Amino acid sequence: MARAAWGKAKREVFLLKGEILSLCEQGANLNEVFQHLRNEKKLTVCRASFFTYAAAFLSISSFERIPF
């Protein structure tokens, strides 16, 4: 997969912030959220970029393990 243009991944994830938070509140982990958004063709960024930006607004410390 080609790299996203500079800043595109961050914008894409933050545009979906409401849906990401809603799915997490329903009990989904970040991997499940990522798969759900990819299957609905709402997300085009790579997994690592998604986890980086989603963890930032979910207040997940970089020292905590991101749930898979």
C-alpha cells in the first residue's frame, strides 16, 4: 500500500473520532475498531498510523499495551 500524504492519516482518524469513541465505549478494542472501519471503507490509513492517532485521543499512554 502506498504511503498517505503528509498529515492525511491524522486528519482521517480525527474525522472518525466520534465513531471510534462510540465503538470503544461499546466494548470494542482498537483492533476491532480498525477492522470495522476498514471493512466499511471509511479508513484507508495503515494500522500503525491508526493506533498512533486513536491512542492519542483515547489517552492511552505510549507505555501501555494497545489492546489487540
